[in-house]
Amino acid sequence: MTTIAVLLAAVAAFGNAFGAHLQHGAVHATISDRKLGVRSQLRLVGNSRWLLGLICLGGGTVLHALSLGLAPLTVVQPLGVLALPLTVLLRSRESGIGLDRLPRSSVLAALAITAGVSAFVFLAVRSATPTAVSPQAAGTAIELVTVAVLTIGLIGLLTSGSMRCIAYASGCAVAYGLVSLLLRAVSQQVTSGQLADIELWLLLGMGVSVLIGGWLLQHAYASGPPDLVVACLTVIDPLVAVGLGIGLLGEADAVGPWTAVAEGVCAAVACAGVFALARYHPDNRGSGAHTVAPNGSDRRVTSVDSS
């Protein structure tokens, strides 16, 4: 069952990558002032590219939910990192920049993120123990995530540039990490045939988390490049989910001390890769303003002093 879950999670990651790519282009084709107001968000609903991205993200979510019902949270969640290299490929293809012309620092950062999370998955597969999600654990997770999202959202409001992008994307990732835990709770009840026992407040919690996470995600798209957004999602989301799985569900009770240290190192490498990508990404280096190309991709135009 774990093998099937891994395959489903991998396909879901590709769906998320295509969805992020499409929605990021739609956001930048809709706005021109780098601000995503209410009217701009309403216009996105009528954008076919944004809707297609939403379908891809929805399909990825469904497959991810199925995988969560078949394997431990600490195994399934980190597999979302597969979306990062695909997003980098899509980004370079649309912007007309070949892979051989990408800055080495950005490539190394993406590799560090992918390697760190992949190694974490390898260690988690060998040591994670499937556990049930109790109502008490789900309630505690909702309380913790609510505080975290409010704090991170405030940071996003008070910052700008790549830091705002990281803050909004991280807030979205934290919310989605909660969704994964609640999805696992519901999936366990569905796969065991206990449909009548599904708690409505779990479904409500998932719905609210998805809406808040989606709102933060669109603002992250408006504040930075898609690969930086996906990098935050693929690192913060699994770390939050794994932290909830370890702290509230006891999925790592059988993990040895050396394995725990190795997992911590892998997580640190992945997080360092995110901040390196934010610092050295081509869209965040140098001065200049962003413009929106006809195909919806944003590009940087460097201003020249004529004086």
C-alpha cells in the first residue's frame, strides 16, 4: 500500500507543479501594479488559464488525499518536493532561458531542496509508523496552525519583495499542512467504511484552511517567482505535516536518535536551499521592474539612467 501511496503522491506533485505554473502566469497577466486586490481576484475567476491551473491543483489534491489514506503522513507529505524541479523546467521554458543559462546558484539551491526533502522521505519511509488521527489531536493542530498562519500573515503585510513572497507562501504551506492532517483523518474513516462517523467540523476545518491557503498563495504569486513559491510549499508544508505527525500522532515513536538527527539535517539543508533560492533567484537580483509579457510570464526590465 505504501508503494501505491508514493506513486499517487508523485503524480499529485506534478499536478501541483502545472497548477502553480498556470496560476502564476494568470496572476501576472491580470495585474500590472504587483498588487492583488479584490477586483483583481474576481477577474482571475474568469481567466481560463487560472481555472485550468485550479483544475490541476484540485486533481493533485484528490490524489494526495488518496495517498494519505494509504501511508503515514511523514512518508506522503514530503513527496511534494517533486513539484520543484518541474516548476523550474516550466519556468525556464516559458521565459526562453535554457537550463544551461540558469544561474548556478539557483540550480544548486533547487538541488539542495530536492535532495534534502528526498533524503528525509527515504529516512521517514524506513521508520514512520502509521497512526490514527484522534479528534483531540486534530483540534490541537487547528489551534497551533491558526496562531502560526496569523503570525506569518502579519509578517507578510510588514515586508516586501522576496521576503513577502516567502511569508505568504509559508503561511499557505502551514495551512495546507493542516489540511493534510485533517485529510488523513477523513481518509482513514472513508477507507475503513466509517462514513457515518466523519466529523463535520473536520470538513469545515479543511474548507477554511484551503480558502485561507489559496488566498495567501495568490498573494505569494503576485510577490515573487513561481519556483520560489513552490520551493516554500514543498519544504514548509511537509515540515509542518511531519511536525504534526511526530508531535501529535506519535508517528516517529520508533525513530532512533541517529535517524532523528539525520532527518533534522535534511530539513535544515532544504530550508537553506529555500533562502538561497530567494536570495540568488534571477528575478530577485539586481535592480529593475517587472513587466508582464504577452504570454503571461513576468520578466525583469533593468532601468537605465539617461542622465
